[in-house]
Amino acid sequence: MQAKSAPATETRRAFLKRIALGMTGLSAAALVSRNIAGGQASDAGLPGPGSIFEPRQADLRSHWVQRLSRFRLR
């Protein structure tokens, strides 16, 4: 006499766990393959010195003085 096989029922928690592990594996594989195959510098191609988009030193200094002025010694 043959034993009847029970239908495979999967809980929602097990299903979500398998999906999360699969997505994690895909993300890790994508990062590894990009690092191996890329071989390119991570330079974002920002404009060089003298560009109109580069902040001036005086502006940076005044920004940080203004930002740090909140922290006063009492």
C-alpha cells in the first residue's frame, strides 16, 4: 500500500523568509558583480576647481560658523 503524500503547505512566515533571503542574495550578487566587472573609479564626474557650482571658501566658512554658533558654552 502506498503512503499518501501530504500537500505541501507553506506558512506565510516561511514564504516571507525565503523571499527576504532571495532578495538579500540578489542584492549581494549585484554588488559583487558590479565591483568585479566595474573596475572604474568611483569619481562622480563633478566639476573641477573654478566651476560656478563649487562653493567658495568664504561661503563654506560662514555656513559652518552659523551652524556651529548654536552650540554655545554656558
